Amino acid sequence: MPWQKTFTLTQNGKGLHLVTSEVVRACEEGLKGVDVGIFMLHCMHTSAGLTVNENADPSVRTDMDMALDKIVPESFPWEHTDEGPDDSVSHLKSSLLGNSVTLPISKGRLVLGTWQGIYLGEFRHSGAGWGGRGSGRKVVATIL
């Protein structure tokens, strides 16, 4: 049976944040009893993204954030800055990283490599672009 849940990830500051445990906790009910399946996680924001990468060494997340800042600098003469100088920057980084991840499920567990984890890429400095209301990013998990 297909299963779907919308939930909110914990609010974090700018950077790449390991959210695997939080995602698995939120989706335990849907994963239970799935012998073989597909898991898709979709971020419902245009200034944040999702990816799968190294989960053991936090410096990987720091390096990735630094590289994205170099590739997409705030110093460009951006036109779309309605929500601050990181407005277009955040949208472009979201497109580069992507807003969804798809993973296999085996025996009720997400299939990730030994060193893999799910990251949330938060590209806003203060969260102002998503209301600044002290809440995190809304995601939708779908299991088939």
C-alpha cells in the first residue's frame, strides 16, 4: 500500500545538515513491513534542498557549503532580492542540489551506503525567506 506523510524538519541555520535520523523517525510507521519498496523525500521550499552524501565526517558538509558559496556568491548583482541578498542565491543553490531524494527500501529500512546520510541544504541565513516564524522546512515522504 502506498504511504505518504508531510512533516517539518527541525529548523537549522545556513549550511548542510544531516537529517537521516529525523527522517527515519518521522517515517517509521510507513517503513514498517515494507520488504521491498521505494522512498522519496521532497522538500517543499525553493530556497533549500536535499541530497545524499557522507554522513560520518561533518567537515564534508562544511566543505560542500563553502563550495556552493563559491559557485553561487551573494556578491553577484542579483535582481531578485525581495527577501534579502540571499534570495536568488538560495533559489539557485536549491536547483543545483535538488529538492528530492529517492532511496530503495529493504526489509523496512532505507538502503543507504555505510557512509551515506540524507542532508538538508539550508541556504537562507536567517530563515527570513520562509517566514522567519521559527519553524523548519516542510517535506513530504512517499513510500511505494
